[in-house]
Amino acid sequence: MKTLLGWIFNRWTLAVVALLALSLLIWIVGPLIAVAEVRPLDSTRSRLMLIGCLVLALLLMAAWSAWQARRANRSVVEQLMKPAAGGAPAGSESPDVAAMRQRFERALQVLREARFPSASTAAGGAPVGAIDARGKPAAPKPGLLARLGLQNLGGRYLYQLPWYLIIGAPGSGKTTALRNAGLQFPLAELTGEHRVRGVGGTRDCDWWFTDRAVLIDTAGRFTTQDSDAGRDQGAWSGFLGLLRQSRPRQPINGVLVTVSVPDLLGRSAAERDDYAARVRLRLQELHKQLGVRFPVYLLVTKVDLLNGFGDYFATLDKDSRATPWGTTFTLAQSRSGDHTALAPELKALTQRLQDGLVERLQAETDPQRRARIYGFPLQFGSLHEPLDAFVRDAFAPSPFEPPSLLRGVYFVSGTQEGTPIDRLMGSIARSWQLERAILPPQGASARSYFLERLLGEVVFAEAGLAGTDPRGERRRRLMLVGAYAALGLLTAGALAAWATSAVNNRNYVDAVLARVDEVRRLVQATPNRASPDLQPLLPALAATRQLAQAGWGDAAVPWSLGFGLFQGDKLDAASRSAYQRMLVDAVLPRLALRIEEQLRQRADAPELQYESLKAYLMLHDPQRFDADALAALVRADWAQNLPREVGTAEREQLDQHLDALLALGPAVSPLPQDQALVTQTRALLAAVPLPQRIYNRLRHQGLGEQVAEFTAARAGGPAAALVFARASGAPLTRGVPGLYTRDGYQQGFQRKVDAVTRELADEETWVLGNAANGGGGAAGQATRPSAATLADDVRRLYLTDYANTWEAFIADVRLRPTQSLAELVQVTRVLSGPDNPLATLLKAVVRETTLLGGEEPGAVKAAADRARGAVAAVREGIRALGGDAAAAALPARGVPLESIVDDRFAMLRRYVQAAPGARAPIDDTLVLLNEVQLHLASVELAVRSANPPPPSDLPVRLGAEGARSAEPVRSLLGTLGRSSAGFTGLMQREVLSREVRSMVGDFCTQAVAGRYPLRSGSATDVTLADFGQLFGPGGRFDRLFQEKLAAHVDTSARPTWRFRANGLGEDAGTLAQFQRAQVIRDTFFPAGGNTPQLRLEFKPVEMDASISQFVLDIDGQVVRYAHGPQIPTSVQWPGPRGTNQVRLQLSPAGASGNGLLNEGPWALLHLFDRVQLEPGRSAERFRATFELDGRKAVFEITASSVRNPLRLRELAEFSCPNGL
């Protein structure tokens, strides 16, 4: 059964089956295939020729494959026979070497043509070319291959067998293990031994050619490289290169690594680590040089040298000895390099040995053998630690190198000879310092343990785990795919195309039939056509339209439906008819209903209502049908009224269905005409003058769209954005529409107005019928104005809008707001430059608002003559309706209509254009702008140098110049004047502010801030000298105000001073301090000088009876009262003595002692801070109540001024200024 399945799924079997199926298809379907009504496979001969070509192609492929395999096999053999580089010539070899070479070459000659059995032929007889146990060609047995005559298709060449490399230290038991592995060696009789010693590049290897694999036993020094490292490494690298060259796709299928029990137990830890490192290095070199990843099998050889091995396993039969003994890792563990499962597995093996002890001990009677059997599990357990360490060191993963694919660890014994190792007794002897007994050598035995099935069922079974060279495989795949693709295209292209076409046409017909049912369902589900909404129809329309696409044009038929089998032409007519019926029966009624709705809803939009009425009448009169006009109306309605959720895709579908409907010819509405609605609409439209309707039509036709919009950015040049802005906030890149430009008028409006006027005048007879202009009969035609008169009326409407549009634009252009003096300087520099944007913009505006200047004199005269009669007639009519004022708005008799625009901007034109022999006013403006620029530059320079700005009357001159100029110059100059005055004032204010800080502010803060008497209660007094220097006549406040501020301050303003209207702005509180400083000066310096003075008169009013005498000594000036005559006493401060003391005494003395004493420059004011003051009969009088120890004396005090120096509000409110 296995053989049968192998042949069923063999690639050549499948190829033959495919060939038979394809031949049958050609024989049956071939006569049905037609290309342009020609049937190339209709005759038997043509079909047989095509089938023969296919058979020949398959045979060529088989021959090519066999030749490739044969060539590859020969290449492998030739590479193996090449002499080593630098080796001795063939004639100079020793007799032994020559004989060995002859045996090797003889063996390879046999292998050159030999075929080894594959899995599918092993049970069915030997293939042709197979070799028997004697190394001679074996006679094929009558099996399945022989009976089919395909013997050579079942075998494999030498290079197709799996190749395994065996590496290990010298004496590790590699050769012994292979010799006793139970493998079949077909070349044993030919070479005299199982192995074939290599020559040339493989002279350091033994080749074991088995019937299932090629095993390459490398020299032990290749692994250790401890004798001559340089020579060994060179030979090893050369050998690997030979392997890669011989089998580039898959050099090897696996590696068997051998380590013997003596290597593990008899060496030191350092020696074991060194051996593991060398094994690891050899594996990495294999990975690197061969370029493939391969499985690795670790064989622990000479396990029979463990004391007790032979005795323990003496009872095993042949099948048990052939069973592998060890552990196999899972693929996941092998690929990840996870070998942690080894230690548990070794313990499990040891446990199994322990579990079998009872049975073995009972079966053994010899005491010595029983002792060895009993100790064998412990002997085996002694391998755990060194073996686990060896696996970790040799196969553990590293981030710097790919992990080895270690598949398992297996214990084997090829033959039982040598001296056993008793690790247990050696350890006991060392512990008890006893003499170690040397075990006798065991007798040689030809039995092998745990080898035969290990190689056959474990190692060879995983030959497919080895990877291949990725680059070589990629090349091979590409070449193979290319070859198959070319062959497939060559042999099956035509048949595949016909088969595809037949299937696709059948599917296509079935799909059309299926779509018919779907379309029918969608059409039946569409809402009633009483609704004008087309959106619910889109699914049904889309399905119907797709059904209509059953037919393609002859040049656009898909190739998959062609080759003479296309059925679309037969279905196209019916499907197209269905779509057209859908358009007429479903779309057209809804369009007519929507247009009717527009007639009812657009009473406030006469032009749209007129177009809707026109379309409505067209749908009921095929002779008037205009597809373009109807499409434009419908699309305009969709653009304006479709819901926002209707996406772009749905809008495109609506456009496509509309185009398809209009392509059918005149569309006649199936709905009856509403004559009452038509009459009502005509009556409403008749109220709109015909010239207005014509003008509306011209605007909606997109006149002037081809003309560029007039913008300040374009007309003013690159610097326009630096000086101009729009008052409305609109960008400078937006301006006057192209329709209202000179080119728009001459190239757009003028060329269309006459034609549109005639068109609308002609339409009026059937669109508005008898409701317009006195009817549609001869009488109506007689009363209707001529076409020329109507055209002039339309021009008049247009030119009025033209002038209004330009007026609004001009009024919207402003000077760009500036935030600093530097920006204003930059603006004026641009405005006064040689290419200033102001002059450029104004000249462009004048050109656009001068519509008569471009005409020749003859043309002007002709236009004037043509307009004269119409103007006179219209003027009379307007005078009758609106009076003389309304008639005056029209141009004078004989003046062209363009003067409506030209006259409106005549002032601007005179401003820009120079009269003969004179300068243009704009030149004077530019000179003035240059002066402004120079003045502002000097202001900026003065500010930088901390000097006051120079005075100038330029703001006033700018205002006067603007008043004489036209817009937009008037507004620009006004803005510039205000801005220059404002910034000049601000700069001047900054200069003055620095003056205030330097002359007053800093000294004031240092001398008086926080001191008495400016701060009541302060313990520190202002010195009289500082007070006089700051507030006295000619002091800092007085001098700064007179020299710097007086010219800018209105001191007559009340309640506080303020700046004059000269650009300094609003006062931030500084002027109030100067005003307070003046009051302080007038109060404390009435006689001038730099020392403050107070003059007071004391007059006693009353005194308590407990006081016998009141004495107030003011710096030597005594005010005395003892209940006698009330005589006034005058004093001044500072007093004549210069002691700066004020003493108050009451007799008899009270509890407080000798009275009150105040000292300092302001001692008198300190005294009055402790006295209760009340207003008197006049401003300069007040009552002072002196109270000491509960006793009171009241005096009337008269100051020398109405300002009370003892309670001066300005003194309390004063603070030092720090600028303006």
C-alpha cells in the first residue's frame, strides 16, 4: 500500500494523469472552440497533432530531468576524485597509497552510474543500475516499476542520498560505531572493506556508502586540531568547500558528534571543556561555510566501558540491542537551543536502570557479576554531570551565533573491548585512601548495543530536517518556475484561453440572468414617481446601468470573454432597452415634477423662475427642446438643493443618468401640463423688465470667468501687500470679478449682449406667451422695443453695476495698519519709492474705470450717435415716472453709455493723469509722501539717540492734501497723517518720559518717597533742602514742566491737567503729580526761595480752668495764654532761632511731665498731627484743639493762604512720577 501511494503521488505519475486529462479535454471540447468563426481543432488530425505536442513536451521534460540528475551525480563523483591542492602527483605515490587510490576510483566509477533505491522502490524490486552486496549491478526483480517500464524513475543517484558527517576526537569510536551499526554496504566486496578511504581532497575521510545514506567519517584531528592546527584547519576548510561544491543545494543532511565515555570520565574538566569548545567551533564552521542549518546527533560511544554495562544488558535480545537508548528533544527545544530537558531525562534513564535491578539480580547467580550489575546504575549516574556540562558547552545557544539543532543524546556501544571504568570504586578508594584496584580488560564482543535502529529510524528518518542554501534555492525556484511557466504558456495557452472564455461566457450569461431578477426586484421596490426625489432610484438605476454594460464595444471586449465565444452582442440590445425604459419611465417624470416644483417655489428669483418655466415648456414641446439648457438647469438645482449627505459618488451617478436620458433625444414629460401654473408664472415674470431678465441671463452664463479677477495684490505689484489692506477683512488677492473689468466688458459682455438680447427676445414669444409686452401678436411685436434699444438698456444696467462694484472696491482699500514707528517708516518708504504700489494701483484702477479711452474717435462718435435717440426716449419716460432727478442720472443726450462709469471716476482720473503741460496731482502727493518718509526717519533717528522728535506740520498737510484728493487717496493720506502724528507723539512721549525719570523721578524716589510730610506717620523727615530742590520755584518739578511739558499740557483743564491734542496720548497719572507739585510749591513757597515757609497766626479761643497758663514755643517764637485778653500771635516756620524745636507746656504740669516736644525740620507739622483740627469760618481759618493729660486749649489758627498747609490733600496724595 505504501508503494502504491508513493507511485500515485509521484510527480511523473501526476504529470501523466494531467496529460491524459488534457488530451481528453482537447478531444471533446476542441471542435467547439471557434476563433472568428474558424474552428482550428475541428479535424481529428489537428487534435492528434496538439496531443502529440503535449506528449513530446512531457517526454522532453522527463529527459531533461534525468540528464540533470545524471550530470549532477557525475559532478559529485568528479569532485571527490580531484587531487588535493598541493598533494603528490599520481605517479609519485607510495604503492599503498596508489592501491588505495585505485580502490577509491573503482568504487566511484561504479557510483557514477549507480542508482540507489528510493522509498517507493525499496519494496518493489531493485531499480536499473542498483548495486548488490558484492558491489556489482543487481538484476531487477519483476516489480511495479519493471512492469510499467519505468525502472529508472524509481531510484536515486549518489548525490540524491542523504549525506551525514561524523566528527569526533580520535579514538572516540566513530569507525567502530559505523561498522557495527547493522547498515548495508554495497561496495564492501569491491573495496574489500565496508568503508572507502578517500583520496585527493577527501584523503582524510572515510566514506561509508550505504543503501540509505552516505556517511563521511572525518579524521579525528579535524575536530580537535591539536597536532598541527594550521594544516588541520586548512584541510578541514578545503573539505567543507568540496562538500559545498559537490552538493551546493544541500551539502549535508546532518552531523553525528561522538564523545566517548573515557572522554567524559577519564579527562579533567578543563580537557572536557576544551573538547566541547572545539566541537562547538567545528559546528559553527559548518554552519558558516555550508550555509545551511542541519540536525546534530550526539553519540556517547564506548558506553560498554562503564563497569557493569555488559553484565546488566547481557540478557537483551537482538531487537532490544537495536533499540536506541537515550533521549530525543522536541523540535521546539532543538530549534530554541533549550537543553534543560537533558538532566531530567538522564535521571529518568538512571531510574529505569534502578527499576530493572531486581529482575537482573534475581536472574544472575555469579556474585561478582551481581556486584557489577548492582553498581551499574551508579556508574551510569556518574555520567550525568560531565555529559550535561559537555552539552551546555558544545550546544548552548549564543546571541552571536546561530544555535545548533541538537536533536538528541544517545548512548551506543559498537563492540565490547578495553578496560572498564569504575568511577564508583575509584571515588571510594580516594576517599578512604585505599589502593585502587585495576579492573581486568573485558573480552572482545562483536555485539553492538543501541545502534542499528538509531541510524535507520531516528537519524535517516529526519533527513528532511536539514535546510538548504537559501540563495541557491531561490535561484532554483526561479529557474524552475520560469521553465514551467514557459512550457505551460507554450503548450496550454490557447486551450486555457478557450476554456477560460467558454467558462467566463457561461458565467457571464448566468450573471446577466441573475442581474435581471435583481433589477426587477429593485425596480418594483422603487417609490412612487409622484415624488421628485431621484436619490431612492439610484440603486435601481445603478443595477440597470450595470445590466446595460453587458455589451462592450468590439475593441473593448475583455480577452477572457473573446476568442470567438463572446455572447455580449446577443444580450446588449435587450439590456440597453431596459435601461432606457428605466430612464424614460422613472427618471423623466421625477425631473418634470421637480421643475414644476421650482416654478411654484421660485417666485422670489425671477431669473431662476424664468429658466424653470422655459424647461417646463420644453418638456411639453419637443420642437423647443434644448438638452444643454435643461441639463444646466437640473445640475444647478442639484448643486444648490441636494442634501449635504449626498456624496460625490451619488452626484456623479445622477450626472451619468441625466446624460444618458438626454442622449435619447427630446424628452417629453409624461405628466400633463399645468396651464394655470404656466399662466401664473408668466404673469409674475412679465412684471420683471426684459432688460433686467437679459442682464440676469448674462450674469448666470458665467461671463467674465475667462478674465482674471482684478486684485490689489496683482495690480499694485509685489510691494502691495506691504502697504495695503482691505477694510472688510478680505484678502488682497480677492477683488473685482472679471465681469466688471475692462477686458470683461469688451471681450465678454459686449460680445454677448446683442446675441443674448435677441435670444431672450425671441424666447419671450413662446416662454412668456401673450403675457409679455402686449401679447405675442403683431400688435405686441409693434410695441416691443427694438433689439438695439433693449441691448442699450441691458448695457445701462451692467455699467451701473460696474461703477458700483468699483466704488465699493476702492472704498475698501486702506493703508495697512502699523504697530510701530519702524513699520510706518517702512510703509512710507515703499509709498515714496520709484515703483510705489500706490501709483501703480491707481493707474490700473483708472484704466479699468475708463471705458471710452480705448475707442477710436470715429467709434466714439458712432456710439454716441447710436445712443442719442435711445437716451432721449428713455429720459423722457423716466422723467414722466420719477421726475427730473431720476432722469438726471442718465447720461446727457449724445453721450455714450460708457460715460456712466467714466464720469463716476472722473476725479480719480484727473488726479492720476496729468493735463497737457501740467503735473499730475498724484506727483505732488508722492513728493509729500517722500517728505513724510524723511520726517519719520528723522523721528526714528531722534528716538534712537534719546532726543525729542523734530516738530513738523506734515500731519496737517497730509489731511489737507487728502481732502483735495479722490478715494482711495483721501482715506490713505488721512490714515497716514493720523498714524504719523500718533507715532511721533508716542516717540516724543518716550523722550519726555525719560526726561521725567532722569530729572524728577529718580531724585524724588531717593529724597522724598516714604518720608514725612509726604507720608504721614513716617519717622524719617524730608530735608528742607531736598524739599525745596524738588518742589520750590525753579526746582526740579518747576523747571522740567516749564522747559519740556508746558507746551504739551493744557493746564486750564479741570479737574486735572491733560495733554493737548498733539499725539502724546492720554495721561497715565504723571500730569496729576505735576499739578500737585505746583500746589505744594504755591503753598510752601509763597515768597519764593528754596526753603519752605509757613506763616500762622494763633488766637486763643478757650482753655480749661485747670490750666493756669498755656505756652507754645515755636523755635523761639512763644505763644502764651493765661486766661487773659485773646491777643493773636504770629509765627513762622522755620523760626529765627534755628533750633527746629517746638515745645508745648501747660501749667500746672500734668501727669505727663513737662509737656510735648517735637524736633526736626517739620517739627511744627508733627505737632499739628497730634492736634485736632476743625474747619473755621473761612478757608484759611481752622480751630486747633490742644489736649494734654485730659486738659484742653482751643486756638483759632489763620494761615497765610486758603490752602491749609497743615492738612494739604495734594501733599498726602503725591507720589513720585516714573515717566509719562
